[in-house]
Amino acid sequence: MAEELFDLLIPPGVPRKMIYDVAEKYEVEVVSRPQRLAFANMDGDMRELLAFRGRREVVEEVQDYLLARLKEFIGE
């Protein structure tokens, strides 16, 4: 039985360098994933978004790491 993998969507606007850093530091794959948008004038539009795909515990670590890096980036 194949191991279950999870996706963490990468918010639009995340700097490429951060995406590369995560892909090198953690055991995740960067994938393209279609996602239906539900806000503003894009309600129902399908867009290809990037996501990190990996084991649950790794994806959870990536989420914490990426959030911390984004807070540093915006100066929070």
C-alpha cells in the first residue's frame, strides 16, 4: 500500500527563493495543483497553484517553517 501524501498549497506571491529553500531542506515535491477559487471576481475560476507534497509530518513542518519565513520577509 502506498504511503498517503498531503499537499500544502503555496500562497501566490511567495518568493521563489523560499520555495527553492523548502524543496532543498525538506523531503517534499513541488507540484502543480488545480484549485477552484472562491473570492472576489474569480469565484469558481480554476487556477493552477503550486503545492508542496509529502508525508503529513513533513508537510506540517514545512507549514511552520514557511509561515515563520514569510513573517520575517514581511517584517512582522
